[in-house]
Amino acid sequence: MVNGRYVFVIGGGPAGLAAAIAARHRGFQVVVADGNKPPIDKPCGEGLLPDSIAALQQLGVEISPAEGYALQGIKFLEKEKSATACFPAGRGVGLRRPILHKKMLDQAVALGVQFRWETPVTGIQENGVNLAGGDFIQANWIIGADGAQSRVRRWAGLDSSAKKESRLASRAHFVVAPWSEYVEIHWAAKGQAYVTPVSANEVCVVMVSRNENRDIRVALQEFPQLASRLSGERLSRPARGTITTMHRLKHVCRGNVALIGDASGSVDAITGEGLSLSFHQAVALAEAMEKNCLDLYQKAHRQLARRPTFMARLLLMLDGRTRLRRRTLTVFRNNPEVFARLISIHVGETSPVHFAATSALLGWRFLAA
């Protein structure tokens, strides 16, 4: 295949914008198409961890805590038990998804990315893409950033994968002053509630469960401590639902087509790693295209997914296992250095030696609990 300089990105969400920005940094000509129009919203926890902030900076997108709400760390809670750990370096930011989308879009426009909004893609060919209305645009590289139900993945014959593990999620925003500088993860027998401050007078609450999706105020009753804080507080925006999955593909590229973000597989929302993962994938993909070798992206994609996948499976192991979860929270509360080490792994501030030492320390503390 000719090492061409024309890239077509299908999907204009954060993953697609990251891919477009990274490609422009490498000198590619980039067109992005999406059936929607900006700003694009999506039900999510809206917390950007420090590694997400650093990845955005690498793309030239600066996020100020003043645009959202500064986050100091992560806090686990279940009834009377709790454990808290600060991020090892820097702070996170709680930021409304449309604000993030606009900032990334502004950067892409400034770099010269071209856009075809409200323009669905109807198919792909070896040398380009078909658009609704009959237009055809030539491209040397085609990037599928069209989400978990990716049509590009199907068109490229990349749909084979391991079994999907799905859970239901719903998101709402409450008009209330944040009571904490931490992302709070409240645990209960049937799921988790994630609380992320996103401004001085608003918090984002996401409920995730394996059970039937219910009204968020009804689901709140499973979390008495959280329910007492939000009782009587009004919703600032309508609740929205979605599905979060653990989904790993065997291959994320074929020929001149590559997948990124949720289109390329996903980790459960319990990690908060989806955005950071797609930002790092974008940089790796641009480098692989520049070197005319998508095999490099396949390898990098697999390596990038290892830590988030491990953390997701570790946290999901606690879901539905009340005794194990409460014992783990006891270990974290009594041994804050262990929880701090785990959070450092979670945000990527670690090495293989640190990872092994933390695993051994956690096991020892668990046995001694």
C-alpha cells in the first residue's frame, strides 16, 4: 500500500478527535465525518484522571481545573467503611463531556482538520469511504472511531472477539455543591455509584449494575449515605442510560483500516480509563501510520490495554462479592499505603517492579486482615 497522507476518521467523539489531532501532528491531511453535530455528549462519569490530563496535553489540549472541578484522589465507600487515596502526582478534573468535546474540537480545527458533520458514512472501500448522499472521499487510511457498536469494525471484518461482559449504567447531574475533592465510588450488593464533582454547584452521579436499569432516584436507595446527601436535590439535566462492557478484539486493524476507542474494544466503566486509553491509542496509531505499519499499532494497542484490563477485572471481582469487598475495604482502610499503591497503578504511575511489589503487599495484608 502506498504510504499516503490522507486519513479519514469515522466518528467525531473524543476518540475520533484524538485520532485526528494526533494524525495532524504527524503531517497527515485529515477529514472527520459524523452523523451527529457538536458538541457530542455521552453518559459517562466525567472524571479525567491525571493520566488523561497528561495524554490530552500531549495532544495539545490543555484542561484547567477552573473549567470543571479539581480532583485530589479516589475514595471507596460502603456503609460505615471507607478508604481514601490521593493521586500520586497531579490532580484530576471533573469536566462535563460537552466541554471536553468542544476543547478537543477547537484544537482539531486549529490544526486544520476538516469536518463533515451530520454526514453518516454508509460504507468503506479500499481507497476511501462512501458518504450518505452518494459522495465518495478517497483516503489512504481509514480510522473507525464510531463506538462500541462500530459499523466500521463489521465492514472491515474485525468483529471476532472474546465474550462481551456487559453492565447497565445511568447518569444524572444534581444541583448541589460538591462535598468532597475525591471521585467517590459507593459500593452496594447490586452495583456501584460513582460521584464526580464537575463544577462548584453540580455533581455527576453514575449508577452501574448488572441488573435492570432503573430510575436513578430509586437506585440511590441502595446507597443510604449518598441518598441522604442527594435527598431533595433537583436534577440539573435529564438522566441518561448506556451499556458499559468488557470487550477485547483479536485484531484492531486490517489492511488500511484501524479501530480506536470503544470501536477497538473497551474496559468496564469501573476503571474510568476509557478516555485515557483512546488518547494514548491515538498517538500510537499516528506513529504507526507514519511508519506505514499498522502492525505496530496492533502491538501498542495490546500493551496499552493490559493495565486497564487488569484493574477492571480486579475491581469487578469485588462486584457482587460482599464479604470479599468488605474485607478488601478493611485492608485499604487499615493500610492506606496499600490503597495508595493501587491507585498509583490505576493512573499509570508505576513500573513492573512496583506492580509486583504492590501485588505481594496486598496479598500479605489481605491474609493478615
